[in-house]
Amino acid sequence: MESRPRALWLRTEPLHAVIYFDEECRGIGRSVGLKGFWMGYFATRTAPMGPVRPEAATAVLAVFAPGMVARALPAAWQIVTPERLTDLRAQLAARALRRLIPGIDTLAGQLAPPLAAMVEDASALARPLFAANRPLCDRADPVERLWQLTTALREFRGDAHAAALADHGLDAPEALVLAAATDRVPREGIRLDRGWSETRSGRPPRNGCAPAG
């Protein structure tokens, strides 16, 4: 029998994930002058926390090499404000969902109340990304609100994973080794995409996706 947390994840993750897989959403960083996908990723994902420095972003995101994050932050905040990114990501995500899901506006009206109740009732203790995303859920556009609610729940789950790793004394490379051991993700790809070398140096990846400069 499928657990309730897993069922919630399976049903909400596809709505949230358009921000990473829709082509227009993937270009959000470049559209505002950021350099490359990863610079846009780090700035967009941490934007709810304000102009966060790389040390804090690395700690919160849990699995990325410090050098990779430092290539993007704080340089991104010299180009675009966090407030601009939080608005733009919700707008582009909503546009993508409207293209992909007929009747999404009606669905958003039905799903928002129970999702909002979950977000409101959840504890923000030791969940920094969730805490930063929760105040952003009161968006006027119904599909933007739906996306932001699913994003808050996604970050709640991610924060919990980071806390579990810390509780068991596991660092980022060790967490990636565990993920690769499940055979659900390719070992080499997950290592490179998170900026780790074979010697754990934390240099930015050499796969063509790292931001330049």
C-alpha cells in the first residue's frame, strides 16, 4: 500500500518540476542576464531566502560542492534581485502548466485549499527553504499559487532529507554515493551535476552546464 507521504510526492512533484524541465523555465536565468543553467538554478532556487551568500546556500542545498555554488553566488545578485526571480519563476511555471494541462485553472482552484492547509500546518523548524517559500504562496494567479504551494511542499521534503543526512553524520559526497547505490540515478551524472570530482575537490563540473565566468 502506498504511503500518504509518497502519494503526495508522486502527485505534486510533476507540478513543481516544470521549473526544471520546461524549456522556457530552464532558460529563466539567461532571460535575466545570468550565465548558464547552473547560475540560474542556484539563484532561482535560493531567491526566496533573499541575496544569500554561497556558504549558506551550500549548507541549505546540502549536496552541491561549495565551489560550484560559489561560481553562481553572490555574483547573481549583482545582475538580478531575488524578488524578481521569485516572481518570474512562478509566472513561467504557471505558463508551462497551462500549456501542458488542459483545465489547470479549474484544477488549481480544487487543489489549492487542501495544499494550503498542509503548508500552513507544517512546522518550519529546521526547514529553511520551506520557511522561505511559505510566505510566497499567497499569489493572486491561481496556477501560480498552485505551483508555489507544491514548491513549498517540495522544499519541506528536501529540507527534511538534509536534516536526516546531518543527523546521521553524512556529508554531501556520501549522500550521493547512497543515491547512486539505489541504481535510480547514474553514478557519474549525479556526481558531475553536483560539482564533485573523484577526489571530492568541489570544483565546478566539466559537463558543459556550469556557469561561465
